Amino acid sequence: MAYRQTAPSRCHSCRRSCVHRVKGKSRGGAAGPVYAVTLVRERYADFGPTLATGKLAERDGLRVSRETVRSWMTDADLWLSRKQRRAFHQPRLRREAYGKLGQIDGSEHRWFEDLGPPCSLLVFVDDATGKLMQLCFVRSESAFTSSAYSEREREGVYG
């Protein structure tokens, strides 16, 4: 009975000093997370949660789960998830007039199944309108075939 009235000086499951959450409260009040976040901020600010957890255990003797450190670091604005870190680039504006810029894409496939060899479908798309300017099948997608067909298309647009 006396055991339950006094708080243990250390964690019995780990047999050492730990920062655990027991029944929704961290042992030692809010000092555990605050201390751990302070250590991370001062010593391991450029570490991710996994490495910071390892260093906290190895160098500082704090044994905490990786996900707990991750949540503490997120709350303290020391860590962003991959989704939050993702940098978005601004899309390029389209050209104003038809024929100023054409985009070429190729797709190699067995377009004719067993009736012929595999070939590539080259698609020429106008940047201003998004319309398909030309479709053609070639044996292989290369700079030579792309430039030959783009010259022919350019003559048709400007000629």
C-alpha cells in the first residue's frame, strides 16, 4: 500500500530513467517532454525524429518512442512531415498563340498486338490550346524522328 502512495523514482519496466506517459500524464509532469524538446532543440535541431530518438537514448539516457519524439518535435515546430515539406513549383504559363510552342511525347507499346513489331506513338501537342497537332507511329522514339516530324509540322503551321 505504501508503494502505491509514493511515486517510483524510476520506471520499473525499463529499470532506468524514462519519460513515459502513465494513464495520460507524463511521469514527472510536463518536465519530461519539455526537457526532451529542449535537448533536441539545443543539440539535435537538424535531426529527424528517428535519429533524435537514438541520440536521446544513447547520449542523454532518455528512452522514448520515436513516434512520441515525432509528435513533440512537430508540436515544437522542429519537424515537418514529408507532405508538409513538399515544395510546390509554380506552373509555367502557356503560350499565347497557336504554333508558338509544341510539346512532343512518345509512348512505346505493342500498339498492333501481334500483327506488327512494337513501335512508339509520337504525340505533338500545341502548348497554347492543348490540342493534338499530330499523331504518328515510328519504330523508335529518338531525337531524329521527333525533329523530322516537328519540321514537317512546323511547315504545316507556318507555311
